[in-house]
Amino acid sequence: MTPRRFLASAALALASVLLIAAKPKGAGPSVLVRLAPLRLGSLPHVITAYGKAEPAAEARRRVMAPLAAEIATLYVHRGEKVAADAPLLRLIPSPASAAAYAQARSAVGVAAELVARTRTLARQHLATGQQLAAAKKSAADAAAALAALQAEGAAGPQTLRAPFRAIVTGLAASPGTMVQAGADLVDLARPDDLVLRAGVVPAEATAVEPGDKVALTPLGGKIRFSGRVRLRAAMVEAGSGLVPVEIGLPVGKALAGEMLRADITTGEARGYLVPHAAILVDNRGDTYVVQAVKGRARTVAVRVLAGNGDEDVIAGALDRGAPVVLAGNHQLKTGMRVRTADTARGRRR
């Protein structure tokens, strides 16, 4: 080997030794990440439900036909707001009702004549006191029957009116329809006593209690307002599989039939507060986070106790002094090296 080739080989070997010596101990591939500190705190525990604004049960009134009659005129429409004592519809007694009224008037006249005749006979000792009492009772019964028919409107056409300021929530008949006594005609509801009827999944329903605060938002709207839980049922509704919840609505904030979102605050969850981006889900559907412990990744299984916007409360076997990984956490496994942008800039210097 020539002296020149020997010197070149020696220089290459020396460079290799220097490179090996300069390589940091334990160096390996690392992932650039963004971190967030782990801190203790709390968030409200919120259950979300959806429902429709409807009149409360005690705010409803159903107007029924007082007797068999024909609907001559209908003055209102479904969804219309009416004032107290406003006309709803006009009824004309059916032929049968008119005949019953005529018979009752006739019976009153006959009974009155019978009383007068029996009284005269009693003075002449041709009728007993018992017979006079029976005649008077018949007259009283006939008068009561006539008064009842008059109260029902059998004496002639009558107009049914709203008992209070109301919304017409239903109409069961139309002009020209013959209806029987007791038939449903108009459904009314007070406009200032609406509730939200919603449903909650059974697993969460037991946490809901009357008096719980509720943040309400109309679907498609942005304005939020507050309400309170009035009732939480103790059974599952067969049709929906949900537990009914009734929420009181403030006056003037919602319309009957409007759909709303209800965020029910059922308590407070305490634990570690982390940004929502720190929460990951594995192939089995379990939640976990990645912590940066002394420059290396550590995956930790956690339970999400509550969430509010971009922040969650979690619980698990976490290292309180180690931050959680936000950006870059999807590609990390336990033991992998991590570096931040600040660390990378420091090395370049």
C-alpha cells in the first residue's frame, strides 16, 4: 500500500470514530409534538336532549259540544291566538235536541196545571196531601229538565267562546258537521305556559332531577335562554325508548311546536382538565391520552367524565407533572422519543 493510500484509509477510519462518538447516547427516531400542561379542575356535567315546545297539561282546555248540534260557523283557525271571550264557533241544536227542548217546555206546562188542579182538589178534600206533594215534585223535575236543556243551548243557536286568552291547538270539526253531546270541538292552550317535552337515554336519566338548570337553544337559532327541569319520568316511553323529561320555558322565548336543544346541567365532574384534541380512541373504542414523560411518550387509558366545548375532564393513572400531547399524538406509542418546536430550534443553534 502506498503512503498516500494509507493516509486516506486512516483519515476515513478516524472520521467514522468521531461520528460514532458524536452520536447522542440512546438517540433514535423522534416525533415533533405540541404539548399542553395537565391541571386539576372541574366542568359541569351536561346531558343533551332534544324536544318540542308544547303547552303544559294544566294549561290545556278542550271545548266540547254541550248537546247534539250542527256546527253552523267556525270563527277560528288552528294555530290562531284568540283573546278571552272571543267567539270560537256557533252551534244550532239538532232536530232531536230541539224536540227534547219542546217536550221539556210542554212538560213544565202540564206539570204546572197538574199542581194547580191537585191543589184545588185538596181544598175540596178530593185529593190527599201526598198527591199534591207528588204533583209539586213532578213540576220541579220538569222545570229542572228544561233548565238543563236551556243551559246546554237547546233553546236555539248559541256561540261558544274562549274561556281565557289562548292558542287554538286543534280543531276536531268543520262547518256543517253534526256532532253529539260531549264531542271534542276545539283544543285551547295558554300561550304563557309552555314546556319542552324531551327524552333522555335511560343510562343518563337517573342523573336528571327536578330543578336542574337547563340551557335552551332553538334548532337553527343562536340565542340561548335558561329553563328548569320540572319533571323527570320514572319509566321508559315505549315508542321512543327514552325517559320523558319536562322542562319549563320562560314566557315569550319559544313558540308552541318549536324544536329546541336542551343542555341539562346535572352536577359537576372533577378531574384532570385537558384540551379535547388530547383525547384519542383506540381500535377497541377505549379512550386514552399520550403524556410526554422525560422526553418519551407514555400512553394512558382514561375515562372522559365531562366535556364543555373544546375542553374535557378525564380520570386515569396519569402523571400529574407530565404534559399531554396535542399535535402528533396519533403516531406515538409508549417509549417513542418526542420533541417540541422549541427543542428542535435549540438543537439547530
